[in-house]
Amino acid sequence: MKLINERTGTEIKIGDVVKTFRGEAATLVGMAEPRSENSTGRVYLRRDGVTDALYPSVIDAKWIKED
């Protein structure tokens, strides 16, 4: 699976700077794929020296299956 930006369709990778729905810049430092179809997985963002585990929708992202 890969993580993509829902608006642009571009892949988001570890180390990319992304914007949250609040307009805050953060660096993607990790990600966890969904473990089941009922899960969204998590993205790990670093802002101001703090790392948080958040839903992908916070950065307008979703998981897609790779071909």
C-alpha cells in the first residue's frame, strides 16, 4: 500500500513536509498501514519537536493498494 494526497493524487513519503487540516506544517516521520478494512492506519507527524500519531485524514491522505 502507499499513502497518497487525496486532492493531488501524489504519493506522500517519509520525510515529506505536509500540511494539516489546520494549515500547520509538519514532517511525516513514520506511517502504519491499516491492519484491517475497518482501520485507517496512522501517520506519524513531527511538529515543534513533538511526534504525534494521527489519522491520515488529518493531512488529507488515504491509503491505496499498489498495482
